[in-house]
Amino acid sequence: MLLRLSLALLCSMPMLSYACSCADRPADLVAAVQEGIVASSAVVEAEVIALKTEKNWQKITWKVSRNWKGPHAANSYIETRTQIGCCACGKTVEQVPRYLLYLHGGQPYFITTCSMSASFPTAAVQVRVLEDLYKPEFAKPDK
């Protein structure tokens, strides 16, 4: 009887839902990129090496080609692990070759929908701003 009463009470309670809420980004692209760099642990251009999706998580291995912020040299590998799905604020990564990543936390980093992370060619305009603001470390050709 107590179990039925508990279940009835639980089912009658309003469900809380949380939405991913991002602060407004500056309208000016240069200011938005500068804000993105300040808010991020690392900012890199990288290519997807391996992408694995399990339940509501994506684990991605990346090869860095350019670095604007953070400890990752060109040609190094980094990992991201991002919760995807409703209300988690994790950015879903598609199997496209290159991304501009604004990374948060430490390895494995996470990528949020609130960041300026984007795939190419969409990210190209941000890269031009980054190149004007900062000198990136470029990848050396593989031998």
C-alpha cells in the first residue's frame, strides 16, 4: 500500500525540465571570438580521427592542426567527451573532417552548444578573425 501511495505521489508531481541556456553572444564577431577565447581552456583547429557515440555520449579523438590557446602542439591528439541529447548543452559532432574547437575543462575536454565551435566551412570566418588577433601554431607536414 505504501509503495502504491509513493508511486501515485511521484507520478502526480510536476516534472522539472532544464533547458540549455547560453548567455547572449556579442553581435560583433571580433568581440564574440575574443570572448570565446577567454572563456575556453583551449582553442584549436582539429580533424576528427575517431568518433564513437554511446547512449547520450560522444567520445571523439582529434588531431590538432592549429592552436590558438592551450597546451596542444600541432599534430598532437586530444579527446573530447560530450553529453548529447535534450538539455545537456553538449554539441553533437558530425563526421566532417575539420572543426574549430573552443574546448572547456581538461582532457577529455567537452564542447558545448554555447561555444563558438563549428565545422568548416562555417568556421572559416572565425579563423580569419583568430589569425588577425593571434598567431596560430601550424602543423608541420607528416614525414
